[in-house]
Amino acid sequence: MDLPPQFSSTLNPNPHPSPNVFLDPTSDSIPNLIQNPNSTTLSHYLSFSVPKKRRRGRSQRNPASFRLPLTLPTDSPSSSSSRAPASDEIIVINKEPKTEALIALSAGFPADSLTEEEIDAAVLPVIGGIEQVNYTLIRNHIIAKWRENVSNWVSKKTFLDYIPQHYHALLDSAYNYLVSHGYINFGVASTIKEKIPSESSKPSVIVVGAGLAGLAAARQLMRFGFKVTVLEGRKRAGGRVYTKKMEGGNRLCAAADLGGSVLTGTLGNPLGIVGRQLGELLHKVRDKCPLYCVDGRPVDPDTDVKVESAFNRMLDKASRLRQLMGEVSVDVSLGAALETFQQVFKDSVSDEELSLFNWHLANLEYANAGLLSNLSLAFWDQDDPYDMGGDHCFLPGGNGKLVQALAENVPILYEKTVHTIRYSGDGVQVIAGNQVFEGDMALCTVPLGVLKKGSIKFIPELPQRKLDGIKRLGFGLLNKVAMLFPHVFWEMDLDTFGHLSDDPSRRGEFFLFYSYATVAGGPLLIALVAGEAAHKFESMPPTDAVTRVLQILKGIYEPKGINVPEPIQTVCTRWGSDPFCFGSYSNVAVGASGDDYDILAESVGDGRLFFAGEATTRRYPATMHGAFLSGLREAANMAHHANIRTLKVKVDKAPSNAHSCASVLADLFREPDIEFGSFSIIFAHKNTDPKSPAILRVTFGEARKKCNEVAKQDQQHSNKLLFQQLQSHFNQQQQLHVYTLLTRQQVLDLREVRGGDEMRLNYLCEKLGVKLVGRKGLGVNADSVIDFIKSERGNRKPVSTSLALKPGVSSKLKAGIMKRKLIRRAKVVRKSNESIDVGSANKLSEEVKMTDLVLPDLTVSGTNQSDLSNP
């Protein structure tokens, strides 16, 4: 396994994992790691599992972990108090900055820097400097404070007593951002529900769909004071999250999750927080997952390990292949690559080994709800770096509890199937049947499958950019057979077991069984159907399906002398035929990329029509928490646009929001006019005046090895190395883009500066006196330049920003995107080394304000798993 130099790979020798002390879903306490830095708790707290994308089915046997150096701050209370706070010093809020940084990471924030959303929201007037360091410390502290007790509403007054007054502007900015964007004070706790006003004071909003995205947005918008109406086509809320009560004789019953079932990654998972607010204890899905041959015999352990190792090596080869292929890999499927490698050894393996290998392929198709032949070799695992980490869990009694709590007191109109959405600068009309619902804004949360089918007519038609994104992204299928038995006949010390098939085309047919006996309230088994088999299952008679499942179970247990009874009740899902979803969850198909998730998230109609759902979140697609977070995201966007209109400030029409702003710039910088080092420049060619404007972009990426030396020299910032490593671990593919306006002559002069990026940065601040800012900081003058350049380039086809494959440039297919998805073993890949040396940042002037504490690995928007994998 390749690891960055600053990490060491260790295996947990303890067969009984320690309880998860970091954001344990069942605990409201945050461990005090500073008072006892040598404690076992601290050791486990600073050990992170390697990110795993959608760890469905069998988890990895020996998860590798990172051991972070225990460079804890040495400040004592006396030494802290001896330093009077000053605007040019780092604020000391408490003695646990690392603990709070970790909690912020779990919420999707880099440890000591800003997200792109924060930059776009202008939380700070200028990026970088001590002010940004203090802002992030205050932000992290607010998040950690609320996580101590998520059932309380944390108010700004909580912090006024001990945060010095001259930092109150930063407190206001951080607190307002976190509340408005749903990072704190969200959910279903009574103290939070009390904040929903009895009467709306803001414009009306129509939410299409009462799934997790729609419910999250509706509750948030109601708290903001909007008048909300939710239109749901089904007779129930929840969408693809559906808990069905199965019943039999003798008062036997069980709660079966026929849709999204697994909370994947509990560290920071917002649905885990909602579960805590409901007082629920989550059940960890245990790692034990025995496999059985076609004839029911247990798979030989040595053969199991051998084939798994070969499978993982094959994924490694596929990852290396796509890096060698470069841009060509965009048009190649993961299945084609794996099939090529498989042919090499196909003739030298036994039938059992081949069936076992096909089982792993089925598990991979389960993880993506798609055929391997349809998945993009280049980007199928693009969301790997955003894995939330932590255990995968069941919610006892089913996820319907979450849906029920989120839908409480939300005005939902059921059996309202929307078929038309009209939008304009004056508002929206949503038509369901012969009813017309009018509002100031609308939020569309329907699944990608519905958009692909064209079930909803948009007037005017959606922009071609969005239509193309809808077409490119994949939308896969997973089905289930739920069976309630009169008693438990299988082992109670496991939650999963698998079965092999000797037919490759049926490898996903009942390949994995989930035992819900410990959480459903009764003896419940659920068999999964993935890949090609999931599509054939749509037309399979239910009786045939149940008969086949029982044959498999009898083949496994009757040789052990265990009788397999007839099930009392069975349910077969048909998600592909469901007119309200037409499938299960999204994936990155051949020709698509992570950019398409961002495109689907873009609003249209000058801030009138918005989109949310798992297929609109680049970081957490195909997950329940991804859908939930997208609802909170769009509630913030809608409130922002409503506020702009209230203030009678015209919204720029091209682009109309943060998503499209970033997309336009990204498309233009895909082909910069001048490029050197970490600097890219675009300008209008028709204007040859040396004083004509140009837009400069500087890309900050990872810290080089020199950052370790800087950390040793700067004892005052002893947290920095840990922060950088945390960011490197959780945000491997991330970069920060900052901008400024220059003249063309200044660009040419800058290019001639010798000494590398460090000297160029010094030239910018010392000689030219410029400020590097976020996209929004460029202002209206830059907007006109962008529009002119865009129009000048004409109808040139925009290229996905993920496909910038120029040799020697940091925008090459990055190692973070190149990570392969291992179902039982994940691997950390080297990061690109094309970035600005952190030492350069140390020499920037206060005007540019890019300190060494801030530069490394600033992440792009928002903070992976696949809960909707069980539709």
C-alpha cells in the first residue's frame, strides 16, 4: 500500500475494535484529549481508517489506518492567559484546537482553512492571513460546541463571554454562515423545532418531492420563515427511503428497509445526528461476512484471501492504467479494463476461484448500482476522498423513523404527481394533474431517473448544459427480496453473508444477504440483487424469486442439520419500474465526471428553480446523507436569492449562482491563454491593448516536504503539521483557486520573473500590490471580462474541468480522483506534486495574507458512501 511519507500504515491487532470515541452517534460527549494525551482514547482518536468508498457488503478484513503524530499543544492555562489577545495574534479559545479541527473535518471543513462555499459567501474580505486562521478556529469551535449536545440550540450569546470583542466580527461571520447553511442547529430536536415561526414572513416556496432532500430543505426553509408547500407523488414521504412493516402470526412483525438502509460512515453523518436527537442507538454492521459456494459449502478461507488479493491488485492495475491512458480513459469503462486483466489469468484458475472473483465484481456493481461495463474508468470513484469515515450502521426499527420525524408538521400534499414546472424571473408555476401551484421559487428533488425519463416538462426547457449532464450521469438499479421467517435459523453473530454463482450473468442474483434480526424487531432476512441480475429481476415472478432464494438458503443450512422454514411474508422490490424514481441511485457513467453532479445542482431561471437530491452532490452521491445535505445546501441558496431580491439587488444572469460562476471560470481556465508554474491567465484576444484586463488564477495545492521543516521552525503553530496531514487525508484531490485582475502587460512582466512561484508571488504583492481573492471578490469588473471572453470564444464545446490533462500541470487527472474503490481494502494514492511550496506562502506580505497555516490543501465545496444503495 502506497502511503504519503508522513503517515505509517498500521493494522489493528485487537480483534475487538475499540468504541468509536469520535462523534459516537450514541454519545453527546466530546473526549478531552489534551488533559490525558497518553490515553488509549487519544491513540484511537488519532487513528483513521483509510477512506473506503461505499463499504457495502463485506468490509475490508484488516483496515489500514493512519497514525498521526501526537504533536499536541504545550500551552498551559497560565501560558495561554499570559498572552493578551490581539488582532495580529492567533486566538486561544480553549486547549483543544486539534479535537475541534477533527470535528470540523467530519462536518466537511478543512482543518484550518476555508471551503469554496465560504469563499463564495465572502465570510472574510480577503483570503488568508491571521484573520482567516482565527476565523477557522472560531468556526471549528462553534461546530464542536454544538456537537457536544445536538439536542440544544447553540446561540451566538454562548460565545460572547469568552471570545474577545475584537473577534466578534469573525464570530458573527462564522456563526451566521454555519446556521444559514445548516451545519449546526439542524434536525428534529424540540429546541430546534421551536425556532420554526408560527407564521411565514417570507415568500412562498414549492418543494417537489418529499424524500430526504425535500424534507431537509422544507424544514430549513420553514425555519427561515418561508411559506413552504411540498408536493409528493406517492402516498408516503421518504422517496427511496422506505421502511415497510412486515407482519405474521403470533404478533410477529419486523421493520424492513426496502430502500436506503445503511448509514454509511457515522463520523459527521447528519442522519446520525438526527438519530441522536431521537435518542436512537445505532447498530454497527459487523465485519464478519462468510461466503458460500454454489453448492452451499463454505468458501475455503485461503482461497478467499487469495482471490480477494488478486481482485484488489486488479483494481490497482486499472487505476494505473487510467493514469497512463490519460484523457482517453474518459471513454473507457471500468468493466472493459477489468475484463482485459481478467483474461490474463482466466485459464489458470479453478471454477470456485472464478465464481469468487465474480462475487467481488457483483459487490462492486452493488456499490455503484450499475453495470461495470457502464462505469467510467476515469471517474467511477471520484467521490472516494470524501468518505465520512466511521462505522456503517443500521437504525433499529428502520430509517422510516428518520423520515417520520423529518416530515412532522411539514405541509406535504400527497398523491400530487408533478408533470410541468414553469419558471421565469417573476416566479414559478408547478402543475400536478389539473392543479397549479404558484410560488416565488421551486426546488426540484426528483431522482435522476425521473429527469432522464423526461417525466417533468420544464418551461422553458432546461439549459443544454444541464440536459447534457442529466444524460451523461448514470442511474443504476438494486433490488431486494425481504423475507420474514417464523424464527431465526441463521447465525446471530453476523449481519451479512454471501453466496456465489457459477453464471457470470447472474453473479449479482441474491449474492448478498443482510440479517436484520437484531434491529428489525423480528427474524428478517433481505437478499440483494445487483448488476445485470437486478434488471432481469424486474420481470421475474415473485414466487420464482422466493423459491430461488430458499434453494440457496437450504443449500447453505440443511447440510449443517438446520431446517429452513417457509417465510411468513415476502416482499420483492421493483425500483426500476417505479415511476417515481426509475432506478436506485446515481453513478459516474462512461463519458461523465464529477462535474456533472455540480451541473445538476445549478439553479436556473435567475434564482427561481433549484435542484437537490443525491445526484446533485459531487461529494456524497448515492447516499442518504448526501440527499439530506443537498436539501440543506439548496435551502441556503434559496434564502440567499430571496434576500437579494428583497434588497432589490439584481442577480447576475450569466452566471446566476455560485455553481455556474465556478463552472464558467473553470471552463475558461480549462484552456488558459498563458500558463506558467501555478499561474493561469485568460484574456480577450480581440483587444490587443497592453492595458487591457486579464484574469489571473493561482492554484494552491498540497504542501511539499518543506512544510515539515516550516512546522518544526514555527513552534507557535505546533498544530499546523497535524492540520495539514488531516487535510491531506480527507481532501486528497482538493485545490484552492484564487484570482486577481491584472493588465496584459503585468501578466507578461510576471511571466518573466525568475525564481519560481515564490518569487512571482512576492512580485505580485511587493511590486504590483495586488490582493488574491475568491471568485466573488473579483467584482463586477471581472464579470464583464468573463462575459466578453466567453462570447469571444463562441460556441467552443466546454470541456469538463475534471479532464484537464495537460502534462506537468496540477490539473492532470489527480491521484485523489484516481483512487480505486476497494470493497474490502482501500488504498491511498500519491497526491499531485504540482503546487506552490508552503514556504512561498510564508513570505507573502500581509496584503496578500496567505500564511503557512492556511495554504495547504484548502478544500472545494462542502464536505460518501451509498446509503441509497438499498433503494
